[in-house]
Amino acid sequence: MARRRFFVEQIRGGLAELRGEEARHLTRVLRVEAGRQFEISDNSAAWLAEVAEARGERVVFRILSPLSDPEPPVRITLVAALFKFDRFEWMVEKATELGVERIQPVEAARSDKGLFEASRKRAERWRRIAREASQQSRRLRLPEIADALPLARAFETAAGARYFLDEAGAPALVSVLDRSQPQVSLAVGPEGGWTDAERELARQAGWLPAGLGAGILRAETAAVAGLAVIGNAFLV
């Protein structure tokens, strides 16, 4: 059975601390004792560690040895138009499991009214979801969950090869991917899709249209499918 992984703030003097809800889960639910081994990451490197102390809301780990975690072959930013928060949370979780480096929520023309302002209160929850998913999938680093931006600004500032998913006769994503560019930005529209003005805005900013087949997918499904296509393409 794979060891569980936890993220810690820092490692100092061969020791690292875990506090709060995760520490309480270890001490009160799992009832861990000194000597139990886990994996930990300080968001830059991963280590095999053992519990040195477990009490209340504080668990102290002692570093045993470094772990070899290869760097991902592609760095992906997901530019995701805001949609219903329950499904957006599901997308955050699955995108994290699929290795996305950054999630940039954006307000699109067809995003439901009020979601942009409400996203400010949701951002911290999305970061907690991403943290839990990162530990479950044993990632080396946590993804960045950025604060929401207007779509035009996100289109202008995204880095690397840039693709926006579109059902309007766009070529298959796998056929237009530039595998020589290990940094990719993928934009996914809201329920109802992009407007013609947004499509033109994307093209003017250097984004290429790409599709995932003839079917009409929910926004969260399209995001996960697109990330899977990109991640798999860079494995071969």
C-alpha cells in the first residue's frame, strides 16, 4: 500500500511540523504513534519521514531520506470560465489529480451573474480541495489556484502554447498540440460556450481553437478531457 503524503510548510533541522485539521486527523482518527512512516513534501522536494511526536493538533516528522519525484513533462495552466460552484469544485479536484500546475478562474460573457464576485470567497475552499487532491494523488507540488480575472486579461497574460476548447468545427486538440513546447495554457468556456466576440478575442491574443470530438460536453468534463489529452500526449 502506498504511503500517504502530506504537505508541510518547511523542513528545518531535519524536522517538519504539521498542524491543524490534518494533524488532528492523524492523532485522533488514525491515532498515529512515533515511528509511523509517511511521505511529506515542502512543495519543492519530497521526503520519507517518520512521526517523531503526535499530540493534539501537532505532528512532528523526522526526515529519513529524500524521495525521487520526476518533474512532469508538461506544465499546464487551466484557464477555466466560472460555472456552478459544485461542479467547479469537482473540476478543481480532478484537474489537480491530472497534474495541472495552475488554475486561473475567469469571468466569461456567459458565466452566471454573481459568480465572479462570489469566487473571492470560494478561492480558499478551492485551495483546500486542491491540497487534499494533491496529497491523495501524491503530487510533488500543490497547484496554484489564482484569483479570478476577466477573460480578456487572462487571454493576454497566459504563457506557453495556448489553446481554447471550442465545439464550433475546431480541429482535434491532439492534432494541434505543439509537443516541443512544454508549457501549455488550455482555456475552457462556461455553460453555453464562448461568444463569437470571445473567439475573436482569443485568436487575436494568439490562442488556437481546438476540439474534443463531435459531442457537447459539460464545462467540467471538457476541462478534464482536455487535460488528459495534453498529459497523455507528452508521455509518448
